[in-house]
Amino acid sequence: MGWAAFFGIWAFVSAVILDEFTLPGPLKVWNEILEIVRGGSWADDFLISISKTFMGFMIALIVGVPVGYMMGRAGYWKAFFHDGVVGAGSIPGIVYAIIALVIFGIGFQGPILAVGLISMPFIALNVAEGLEGVDRDLLSMSTAFGRSDRQALRHILIPSIMPFAFAGVRLSFAIAWKVEALTEVFGSSNGVGFQIRFAFQGFSIAGVLAWTLMFIALLLLIERGLAIVERWLFRWRTWEQAA
Amino acid sequence: MSAATMSRQPGFANSSIGRALRSSWGARVTSYFAFVVAWQIVGASFFRVPTPWETLDFIWREVSGGDHGGVRPGQFWEHFSATVPRFAIGISVAFVIGVVVGLLIGSFSFVRALLSDVLLVFLALPAIIWAFLTVMWFGLGWEAPVYTVILSAAPFVAVNVAQGVRAVSPELRRMSDAFGVPRNRRIRSMLLPAITGYLFTGLRFAVIIGWNAVLLAEWFGAVDGVGWRARLWYDAARYKGFVGWAIIFIVFIFLLDGLVLSPLQRRAFRWRASPSSDLKAEVGAVDTESFTNTAIGL
Amino acid sequence: MATLQIEKLTKTFPPHSKDGRPVRAIQDISFAMSGQVFVSLVGPSGCGKSTLLNIVSGVDSPSTGTVTVTQDGKKARLGYVFQDSRLLPWRTVMQNMLYVSDLPEEEGRANASKYLEMVGLGHAHDMYPGQLSGGMQQRVGIARAFSVSPDLLLMDEPFSHLDAITARSLREELQVMWNATKKTVLFVTHDVMEAVQLSNRIITLAHGGTVFDDTTIELPFPRKASDPEFAAQQAEILGRFETMELERTAAKG
């Protein structure tokens, strides 16, 4: 019903309030999408954008997890990173695109850097929170049974942090995916953002909408997919809460 | 010399400077210092990246109307005063629309079923798309920035207001029924306090998202304004101008957020005993479950 | 069997507030135990029982005095059953058992199975702690402690978080397991009946962390609460408790 309403409102606004040129209706955009799909290179563009996002996340995890670990462990580092991590959430996406563009120019590294920069604070924040919530009783159990620090790290600390790090990835995914496309709009020679820019410069409203719709569909699909993976990875949590 | 090497010297660690450096204020100051140093290093290694000093010099010339070493003088205020009204009008309209839609969605399950997926798509739409569409619709001028702000920010206000309405627990409603509390007192003592915090959270999102939106729309579809000015320096390949403006964008939103919005939001939520974590409470944005859950679950 | 020797043990914690006084949890405690004994440490809450166990297990360290746990002159192996089960929620029952095991994989598995079977959880290897009831979780906790073949087994009010019926059946199972293995056990509780039912010797701690009383119980196992001798023994110890409380009130007044 929700989606029927969405397309119904869209068709209504397109046909009655505005006109078919200002806002192409769902059918016209659907034909445009078919056109793009028949063109064949769309899969490459999406694949390129997804892999840039993925690499950006890898960087964010590699930097964000240790930063979050330090923040959760020591008051000094919490204060040290506080302003940067908290402030990062309100920095406009365009600034990330600008930074990426200035450092790398037009190339594949820019979007990766932008994704890394925007998602890193989310991950660090979540890891810090996870670490603050580690069950001290489990750590003393570990000591009482003579387990080493390395064993405690592997079996207690890391499993406690992982759900939080993953939630950080999932929560920042929508934002990261948008910034990735934005950075491609500003400076790239491939990817979804580049295609949207291309359609804009060709003054093709239907083209912009078609690419955008595919972009959103993929965002929602991946978001749901991540939620499913998360539920499976951390299935012990559902029982934990139920108990 | 860093704090670590200094504190190794006997006596120093306990001196007042050593203690100040290890305090949380010391940590903050050190972090800003480290940021500038890191920037300096990046600036020295990438030829396009200006150093902190060059950037600061640029910002000063731009703000004071000084000479940039060419034909163009600094023009901060005229662009700033072009952007702020667009931003303010856009945010105000977005807020009003968002509150009305949010109240409707939160109060009537029929409206919620009808609009939740529409809202989901609006939330997922990047601001750049609105910027492109409005530029194609209205051409270059004031319209594209204003409409981009409205279209990007309103959905986030709506989501938060709807959540606020739904946060009034059914138990409290039933309690009010049981005591026969009159309607206006119900709205004043139950609904309003419950949604005030969410209203401010929504406003804060709207401001952060709207600021990004106005910059993007001006970049691609205006003939003045701060976004347009930043683009001018980019097109002229004068990267210190470009980075200087990025810094101004950040400073503006930090001041607005830190001095006005965050305190308001915290004040409105002060009846909440303990937020899930003090860090997260400050960011606010992270505290929403997942993106789709927020939109669909409302 | 292990020997536990506690000599002149004192533990003070730093003050709660800046100008507050340091908190003394244990004051000058000395006692020793060794061989096939089940010793209960009884006392009101806040008398330092759990602190004492934490020091014995090495989780905490003494302020002054010494604690030595030896097994034929070497350092003894310890097992610990906590108030709450303290299982890793992200690991299955079997993985939780293996976490504390030092045996090679296959042997560890067989050993863990044996003890899980003993507490009636042979079927639950692949379940997560969250899927088990509180009583079952505590059974895993007990199996885990026995599975490391400890020379000394420490138990910190292991049944206090369970409902009365579950606690009773677990107490009976513990008696059976102890009779089969005859481990050296130090058992902390505030429940006098529980202490009388399970132990050969009861050490009573007073408020302020000093030893107030040390009694041997020589009733035959298995003990039943309905047995008159059991009731008499319990009444005697409770009587001493009352004396202790009376003395304390008198000293205060």
C-alpha cells in the first residue's frame, strides 16, 4: 500500500500538478531505466560505486576501531578525540567532497577517502560505547580461570565490540553511500554519481530520476541486507534480550 | 616536544603544566594542535592542498575585503548575506511542513501507512538530486537553493516529529482516559512535553542537512552566495580559496550547532534520566536505530 | 587435594569520596583448610566474603597478609562458580566450556561433555546461554568449574539468584557431585541452612571482616532438612549469629 501510494502520488503530481516535462511520470522514468539497463554499462557503474564505498568502509574500520578502542579505554583519548568525532556529524557532505577533490583530484581515491572520513566517527563512537559496556564480570571470570590477556581480548573484548562496530557501519551506510555519489558528482570519470552528473549536464530530468531511483533502490536493498547479516552474525543477542 | 617525552623528566609530570596537559582540556588543546600539524604535513605532501597558514591568510583577506593578488577583492559579506536569507527561509518552511506532516503521520495510522514509503524515498534522496532537479526546473537564481533546502530538510523534521508523537506511550494515554483528563490539558502536559525534544532534534537535523543543501544548490545553480563563491575559486584552480571556504562552512555550522541548537536540544530532553551514552546523546543523529527502521517504523 | 592458607589477611579499599575514610573489607583474617573438605564461609552481606574469594582467586590482591593455595607444594588449579553464571553470551555452551580448558581440542571436548552430562545438559552443547533458563546457565557454570579439574573450587553464593525450587535441586546435585569428586571447596553463602546442608566446616565472619566462629559439622551425607539433627545443628549456628548481633548492638549502644 505504501509503495502504491508513492507511485500514485508521483504520477498524480507529474500529470496533474506539474507537467510531463518538468516531472516525468513513473512510466517514463521506468522506460529510461530500461534504456539504461539495455545500455549495459550500468552494472559497471554500480559495481564501481559499491566497491569504492566498501573500500572506504575498510579504511574507516581500520582507523575507527582503534580510535574507538582508545576512547573507550582512556579518559585522555576520549577527551582528545571528542570534538572531532562529535563535530564530524554536522560537517556538510559537500566539505568531504571538497577535501577529497583537493587531495586526490579527479580519480577513484577521492570517493574512498570521503566515505572513510564520514563513516569513521560513527564507527569510533560505537566501538567506544561498546567498550564502555563490556561486562567487567566476564573479565574477572577470565582472570579467575587463569586465561591470558590475549585470550580475553579474543573471546571477550572483540566479541563485545563487534556488534557495535557493525551497527556503526550500518548506521552510517546511508550517509556514506550519499557522500560517495556526491564526491563522484564533483569529480569522477565513472560511477553512479558521474552518471547522474552526466544526465544533469545533458538536461535530462528523466535520466537524473532514473539513475536516482536505481541509486535509492540499491541503498534500501543493501541496508536491508546488512540488517539481515547483522541479525545472523549476532544471533546470540536476540536470545539474550528475550531471556 | 610532546607531552609524553616531557612527562618523563622527573618533577615535570607533577608540575602544573604537566597536569594541565593530561587534563581533559589539555587533551582537547593537544588534539587541535595535532590536527593543525597533520594538516601541515598533508599540505606539504600534496601540491594541491594549501597549508593552514595559507588558508587562514586567504580567509582573512576574503572576510576583510583584502587583496587576493589579482583583480578580485575579498567578498565575504555580500555572498554570506545572499546565502543566509535563502537558508533561513528554506529551514523555516521545511520546519513548518515537516511538523504538519509529522503530526499527521504520528497521529493517524492511515496517513502513516500511506506516507511512510514516500518518506523513506525522500530520506534516501541525496540533496544533490534536489539541487540538480531544482536547477533544471528554475534555472540559476534564488529559487533552486531555497527549494533544495525545503525538499532535503523537511523529511527529517517529519520523521522526528512523528517519532515524538508515537513516543507518548499508550499507557499514559490510557491513564489520561482513566482520570478523564480534558483534551487541552492532555495536549499541554502530555503531548507537547513528549514532542518538544523531538522537535528540536528535527530542527537540528534540518539545519545540518539544509546547510549542506544550500551550499550544493548554490554551487550548481546560483550566481552569488557562498556556495557559488567556493565554486569560483575551484574553477579558477585556486585551491586555498576552495579550502578556505570549506573551513568557513564548517565554522558556521559548528557555531550554530554548538551555541544554539545542541543546548536547546539538551534542554528540551532534560527530563530524560540517562541517554544511552553521553557521547551519543551529543551527536543525536547516531541514536536512531537504523535508517530504514527509522523511516518505516516511525 | 589442595591446601589453602590465609594469614593475617587485610583488605582496604580506597575511600568512596575524597574526604571519606578508606573502606576496610577484611580485617586480620587467618585460617587454613586442606584435603577433602567442603568449607562454607557464612556471614551477613558486606562482611567481605566475596572480597575474600576474589583475593584467593587472584582477581583482587591483598592489602596486607598472605594467601597461598598449593597442591603438593606447587601452585594449585582453581575453579570458580560465580553468583551469576558469567558465561560468554556470544559463545555456545560447548565453546564456553572450551574457553577455560587447557586440554587439546578433542580431549577438551570429551571432558566438557562428561561434565555437561553430569549436570544434565548433555543435549545443550550447541545452545547459546541466552537460550537457557537461569538454572540451566548456572548448571553450565558449575560444570565449567568442575571441568578444569580444580584442586580448589571456589563458589560465591552460586544459588542466590535462583528461585527456591531450582536452588534446592541444584544443591542436591552439587552434593552428589562433591561426593563423587571430593574436591576441596570454599563455598560462600549467607544462607545458614545451605551451609549446614552442604559443608563439613562452617566459618562465620562478623561485620567488619573478622572470623567470629569456626565449627565442624559431622552429619552424614546426604543430609535432609527434615532430619532433626540437621535442624538442631542449624538452630545452634543461628543461635550464635544472634549472639553476634546482640554483642554488636551492645557495643554500639
